[in-house]
Amino acid sequence: MSSSQADRRLLLVHAHPDDESIGNGATMAKYVDEGVGVTLVTCTAGEMGEVLVPDLSHLAHHLEGGLGEHRRDELAEAMAVLGVTDHRFLGGFGRFHDSGMAWHADGHAVAADEIPDNAFWNADLTEAASLLVAVIREVRPQVLVTYDEFGGYGHPDHIQAHRVAMYATQLAAVRSYRPDLGEAHDVAKVYWGAMSEERMRAGLRAMREAGDTETFAGMDPDGPLPPFVTPEALIDARIDGSATIGRKMEALSKHRTQIQQDGMFFSGGESASSWWAEEYYRLVKGVAGPRGEGGFESDLFAGL
């Protein structure tokens, strides 16, 4: 490992446990293997998530509760698989509560009519961003990864995580802002996670031809797709996770209350490495590095 690799640091900002493994698990494992410092900040414990394991259904928020504590342990197990030793909750565990969500008639998530006390969706933006400023100034990452402005599919906590991450990135670089939170630091590159529209259509086509009509049910490979896909012309980086996909899938399996062990990640026409090994990103701050195959950066630190 070169000294330049040892000095590289990646910060990821996510809303709930399991989001990081779904969207960036292969990327995180790749950079851990390369000796890059990887830090994960999770903004809530996911207390409002649906429990997919019947034996653990009592943990649901509307029943006995305790799902947040359980998901904290699931996250720790997943990070152990990926090799990420620095993972934290924004402001400490329990500072911000999962906001929950509802489904809009158009098929995307929206805020629910009733949300819990101390919901992340209702957090004061400057307060939450300042908590992240302290992390940015401590860790001093060159690269930060979070969601796009719609949070991928509209979940209020994803949208809020995006807002907090983007605002904190600005504030952290201001020398005169809250010097008590540490020395100012300018994050060189910021990426939003993305899913390739072309890859999605090709995958859907392969699934339907193989007789798999359950995965992404209702989506037509030649029809309109949800807003979580992005045309490749607007995507800047693609991380090849073929060497780390096994650990990504194992990390996903640790989030057992949220991810069905026989569901789309692990079975069907586009399971495992045929679908989930490639992770895509949009560059929204900083200068793109050299582009390789397909016109993508193959390294989020490219050009630094």
C-alpha cells in the first residue's frame, strides 16, 4: 500500500442500516481492501422499518418496539463483513428517529401523515449538518458519497440525509463557521449514488426472458422506469465490484430483518453478481478524473 493510498479517506452518509450495503457495499469493501479509510455515518436506526422475519415481528415499532437496537447489531455485523471499522450514528445512536414513510399513488415514497417524535425528517437542518461537520473535520475525507436530491425513491430520511450531507460539506469548508467543531476541511469530490437506466433495462429484459416476473414486478424493460434510474450519459463513475461482490452479498444477508434471504438480492434471473456487483455514481462536486471503459471513472479518487 502506497502512502497516498493510506492517506485516502471515504465518507458515506446514509439514512438507515442496510442502505449502505445495498448501494455501496462492493465499493466499501473495495476501498477497505486498498487500505483507504472508510467511514460510514448512518442518520437513524431504521426503527420504522418493516420486519420481514416472522420470528422477530414483535420488534416492529407499532408492537413491542426494539427494531432500532436490533438493526444496530445487524449493521455492526454487516460492517464486520465489509471490513469497515469506523461506523457511527449521526449525533450518536438514537439522536434522530426513523421518520417512516408512505407510498404515493405514483409509486414513490413520501412522508407519512404521522411521524414519530424526533423524526429525522423534522430535524433542524443546521443542527443536523453541524453534527456531520464535526465528523467531516475529524475524518477529513477527500470523497463523500450520499443520495441524490430525491433520495433515490423519495424516502423522507434519504432526502434529509442528502440535504444534511450537502449542507455539511459546504459548512465544513468555511473557516469561520463553528471553529469549535475543528479545523475547516473542503471535501474534494462529492458523489450521489445512482442506478444505470441501461443496466436496469438490460437486467429487466434478461429476467423477463428467463421467466422471472416477480423481481421488480410491473416494470417493463421497454417502458417508463421509476425515478431511481439515471441514463448513463449522466453517470460519471462505475465501480467494478466483481472482486468484492461475495462480501457485499454476505453483508446484505446480515440485515435479515429488512432483506428477504430468498428475495431479489439472492435469487431470480438477476441475482448476486449478475446485477449487484457494479455500483454507479454521479459526480456533483469536484473535477472528474480520467475516464476509462464506457466513459466512466473507475476510481472515486481519480484525479486527486
